[in-house]
Amino acid sequence: MVFKRKLDCLSVGFDFPNIPRAPRSCRRKVLNKRIDHDDDNTQICAIDLLALAGKILQESESSSASSNAFEEIKQEKVENCKTIKSESSDQGNSVSKPTYDISTEKCVVNSCFSFPDSDGVLERTPMSDYKKIHGLMDVGCENKNVNNGFEQGEATDRVGDGGLVTDTCNLEDATALGLQFPKSVCVGGDLKSPSTLDMTPNGSYARHGNHTNLGRKDDDEKFYSYHKLSNKFKSYRSPTIRRIRKSMSSKYWKQVPKDFGYSRADVGVKTLYRKRKSCYGYNAWQREIIYKRRRSPDRSSVVTSDGGLSSGSVSKLPKKGDTVKLSIKSFRIPELFIEVPETATVGSLKRTVMEAVSVLLSGGIRVGVLMHGKKVRDERKTLSQTGISCDENLDNLGFTLEPSPSKVPLPLCSEDPAVPTDPTSLSERSAASHMLDSGIPHADDVIDSRNIVDSNLELVPYQGDISVDEPSSDSKELVPLPELEVKALAIVPLNQKPKRTELAQRRTRRPFSVTEVEALVQAVEELGTGRWRDVKLRAFEDADHRTYVDLKDKWKTLVHTASISPQQRRGEPVPQELLDRVLRAYGYWSQHQGKHQARGASKDPDMNRGGAFESGVSV
DNA sequence: CTTAGGG
DNA sequence: CCCTAAG
């Protein structure tokens, strides 16, 4: 037994090894450990962002009036450009064109400075004049043509963000051709180089870009790029992003399924914590994936079927033949129902979210296909048979995320989701653990977490086509979605009476005062180290915030503290005298474990006190 | 609920 | 301090 080992150590003369203090917040580590599988963390974030982006895109496209929150995501990057822009502007930019991207200038600048002196033109032409002469600002909108022309040129390499280094080409010719653009830009309407767009005037690409080929093999990526970049431009025009995002956020929060019992709008970010434990409910796992349908290349119409509960978005990309192209631009993690007390820190909120996400993913998920709101059970059916074809209106096509069959046995507590959480009646920790036990994956599940995450990521847009076909299983027609399935992962804390919201958090740390330590040592000397309840009653009867577990823990740390060098100790210093007593009592009770306990308790405290040490232990 | 220990 | 497995 561990105790024994320590005992041995003690008998050797309290020669405790100087064990470095273990990290305090292990809990945090545990949490991270559970989720931080390599890049999982990042990946999950990515999913989220993509989701948000996708969502926003849908909205921004369907409503020109709506602000584009996605811009915020790009805000930072844009900032960089702005900086550059302002700098180059100072160099003589007299162009009147509004917001052409700085990259263009950047490119120009590079070109200028990269050309050998012998190239003449540049060498003799001031920057400002250079620009005026060549009308660089107009090239942006014609990059496509320019590029085609440029492609015929030679001896030109791109440098960095489109910077050009031309060794031998004719400067004037090159300029005329739009040298400032990377040749890989928009060739044939394909988006090949994201950096390309940086050189495009505000939104020009959106208008001039040719999306006719979006239905091809690697369209997903292009499509994504397109949105990503086109939105980047918009950011110039719409600075008030934070607000937008915020509103969007709340908007989504409000999108609560009826079957959940109560609307999120009503509840807001509720606290399902029970004693510092967080609960997250995933109401319907079966979230219809929003998908957008592209009726024409120039996005003349984008229909968004939004139930507010979508977990992703899909785009149908027109295509000739019988191919049905679907592009799931993003998968939004199914709703996470997280509640945190207002007093919780942002950090704890983040951890809670992470935990919720990990739980969500660790359960195992799979994709389901919905047509007209009904689940397509027969996986052997062809898409066309199912009604999924490029000719069909795919407005009714959707995807769902479902809990993996074999996993997640449906814990739950979903008997009465409507039960409002009463902050004053939360049950004790036992209840909390209970709930968590059912909600949090078990060891094996956790192990699968990573895989699940990975597989989930496969659904992310630019990572490839989504496979609508799945290995077959049983066959049935379109069947209504069983309500049960919808709630599969709905982990809602109910049978627990909400407790004081404050307790949701980890108890505030309350370092033991010297007085308390003294009392503790005193009690342990008398009662031993195996009767914490008694210690509590004797010395901390009125200290409600000190549980016997706390006392036990404190004793543990005291023993440790006493065994390390004073330099390694932290916090309010405990008198050495007390520490000595700690070690003495520790040694004593270690050797007399069990023997004196019962006896000591029955005996007169005063007699028991001290006597045991003098007579029983020789330190 | 308590203990005993690991986190 | 927290969390839990064991009594």
C-alpha cells in the first residue's frame, strides 16, 4: 500500500524526497487531454468557423441587405493589407478607384524593385508616374484576360504575394499585359491562386469571376475559396462586424427545436451546471443540413432551406450529365447547449465548450440523408431513384448528423426537457456525476474521439467530395424521422434539481490559515489520519466550507509541505513548529494505523493527545 | 456518506 | 480543489 511506502520513508527519519509540486490545475489538463488530440482542438475550431462562415454566406447571399459577418473572420488578414495599402498610397497613389486591394500595389512595388536596373523604365520612372503611365488600377478587373496574355510571357516568376521578379522580360510589354498579376490567376475562370484575389478590386472577382466550372472535380475547394475570398473584399466595406456576429450568434441560439421543450431564446445561455459540473444538451442530433442550391453559376439564386437547426450546408452544383454535385461547405457542430454562470470566466466557458464538443464527437457520428424531411433508409438506392439529381429541386435534400449506431446508448434524462432549472434545487454532486456519467463518453469512447473528429472533418468542404452513397444495410422507403432518433443525443439535465448557480464553478480557493492548520494538526494528532469526518466535527464543525475531504486534502498537502524545503513552499508560510507536528503525527499514525484509531476515539482526548507520540513513536 | 488516493 | 472507486 502506498501508505506503507510512506511509512518506510518516515521511519528512515522523515527524509521525504523533495518532490516537486504537481501542477495545480490537473483538472484542466485532464480536460485538455481528453480533447487536445493533436490538432483536434484546432480542427474543431475550424469546424465551427466554417459553420459560421457557411451560415453567414447563406444569409449574405440570400439577402444583400444583410451584413456579412463572415467578414469578421477575415478582418485580421485584411488589416494587414490595409497597412500595406496605406503605405503604398503614400508613395504616390493617385488612383481614384475605391478599394482595390493593396496586394495589387504590393505586387507592383515588388515588380518595381525587383527589376534589374538595366530594365530602364522602372529605373527611370518614379513610382507614382509608373502607375499613372501604366494604369495599373484598371488591370484588376481584367486580370483574367491579362493573365491569359501574360501566360504567354516567359522568364517571369512570382514572388511571395504576387510579387514579380522579372529578369529579362520587356518591362513595357509585361506591364501592358498586366505583369502585376500572377499568371496563375483566374485562368479559364478557375480560381487557382487565392492570392490572386488580393489583387482584385473590391468585389470585382465576385462579379467577374467565372463560376461555370464549379461543378467540376475540385470544385469544392474552389467554391470555398471563392466565398472565402470574395468575402474578404466585402470586409472593406463593412467594418461593423463584431456586432453582426454577435447578433448572428444570438440568432442561432434562438433557433431551438420545438421538441426541446423550451426555446433557447427563453432560456438564454442557461446554466446546467450542477455543482460546477457542466451539462450540455444536444437537442436533436438530427439536424437538417442547410444546403444551398445554385441555380446558375452567377449565383442568381441561392435557396437556403434553413430550419435554423442546420448543422451544415450543402450546395448543389449544377452539372451536365447525371452527376450530382453536392458541396458541403461546412458542417456545423450540432447545437451545444451550454450553460455557464455569469461569474464563470471566459476560460472556463471555453473549456466547457470544448468539453461539450468532445462529448458530442466522441459519441460517434454518421451521416444521414434526408429527402423531403424524410430519412432515406435504403442506402442502395441510386440517387436519382431517391430523387437526388441535378434536375431535381434539391431544396428538400438534407443531411443529418446522427449518433453512431453502436455507440452512445442514449443516456438521458430527457423526460422533461421543459423543466426549468431551478438554481436553488440542484442536487448535490452525486447527481451531477450521475448526469455526467451518462453524458460523458467512457474510456473507450474517448479513445475513439480522435477518429470521430477526423471523420467528421472529412465532411468539411475543401477536404473533398462528400460521399452520399453509403454502404447499404437494410432497405426501406422514405420513412419519417423517428422522434426518438432526433433526441438521441439530447443530454438534458432534468432529474436534477438545479443548485445554486454559483456552485457551478469550482469552489473558490480558500487557503487554510495558520489557525486552521493548527486546529487541523491538533485534531489529527488526536484522532489520527483516517477519521476525517471526526476531525471535521471536532475541529471544523462550524466551518461549513471545510469538508472532511478538504481537511484530508489539506493534511495531505501539509505532509508534503513539511517534507519539502522551505524554499519550495508557497502561500502563507506555515510555522515550522506546526509542520514538525505534522510529520510527527504523520509518522505516528502511519505506524499505528488502525491500532490507536478506535481506541483513541474512545479515549479521553486530552490523554490521547500527545501521549501517543511520546510513548508510541520515537522520532 | 466516508475513505483514500489520484488528478 | 475536484473526482472517484471502494467500502
